[in-house]
Amino acid sequence: MKTINRRKFVKDSLATVAITAPFIMQPSSLFAAETSANVALDFSQVKLPYAYSALEPSIDAMTMEIHYTKHHAAYIKNVNEAIAADKITFATEKEFFANTSKLSTKARNNGGGAWNHNFFWQVMKPGAGTPTGKVADAIAGSFGSFDKFKEQFTQAAMTRFGSGWAWLVKEGSALKIGSTPNQDNPMMDVSDFKGTPLLALDVWEHAYYLKYQNKRNDYVANWWNIVNWDEVAKKI
Ligand code: MN
């Protein structure tokens, strides 16, 4: 097998793995012999696990398509450019975010944008129900009830001024709700709000403006109909 084909095969294989397990680190050793040594980490865009129209009427198809093919694709392209230009050598996404304070603004913003959206696509699906089993138990244990959890999460999403994200995270055995500005996330050392992400909601206007205009509250209310609780259960 020629080098170029083997390299393409490795890349394609990793892309396939990323569809089902987007947070698996791409092992730099696979590329070490064939790429310049300073490209240690390579963000890739997960395949959308449903059609652009699948989340309607909560999120319209045009918003999904623009969000995925323009906004998210740009974050991926730009973070990989920054990794190369800045000669970033962190081998894993975890390490990258744990050292955000040492990154350029371009690497920080686009790295967050790359990861956060890969996460966001996975925690949605058509036709959500309500959490059951260990997710329901953990939510009741930390917030009292599912309704109280929804109220607190909605509050976090509504009070994030400007662009950012609302999060449900795990810290130890407790669950916490908070938000981050811009494309920051709770894995970043610079974040005031930290933890292991379980659920995220993009509250940038690009995520809802075509359908909802200024009515972020309607977007958030309808988003509860498309939360993928099975995916949350895998992370808890
Ligand atoms: Mn977004």
C-alpha cells in the first residue's frame, strides 16, 4: 500500500470512529511518521447523526445546514490552522483545553467552537422524551426534580448575555448547571464554570435567529423536545 493511500485510510478510519465516538482523541502517533512533528492534534467535524430537517420544528433545516456547514466547519478549519501556525503540540483535546490559558485567541475560540458543536450535535435527536434511570435519578438528586432542573437550565441559557453556551456538567458525583461566554467550555482552565460536560445548548443567535429572531426563550422551550437523553446517559 502506498503511503498516500495508507494515510487516507487512517484518516477515513478515524473519521468513521468519530461518528460514534467523537471524543476519542486522534492518536498523534498514527501521523507522526508522515506529517510534520508539530501537528499533534487535529480536530475533525463529526458526521451529523441525522438530516438537517430532522430536528424540525424545534430547529429548522436551514439553520441546521448553515450552522453545520458554515459556522461549525469554519471553527474546525480555523482551529487546525491555528494548531499548525502556533505549533501547538498538545496531543489530546483534553490537554488542549486544560491549557487554554496558553493558547492564542484564534486557537481558543475556534478550538472551543470545534469541540462544542461536535458535542451539541450528539446531544440532540428527533423526538426526545424525558430522562429515565440513572439520568433521572442524578437530576432529581442534584436539583430536586426534572422541572426544577429545566427551570434552572433555562435560566442559565436566558441569562447568558450575548453569545455563549448553557451546560449541564458533572463534577464528582454532583451535577451542576452554568454557562460560558463565546466558545469557551467547562473543560477550559480559563473558565469560571468547570466540569465534565453532559449536555450543552448553543445560545449564539446563529443557532436560532432565522426561525426565532429575538425570542431566545421560545428556542430554549422548544429545544427540550429534541434533547438526546440516551447520549447524556452515556456520559454520566
Ligand atoms: Mn453555534
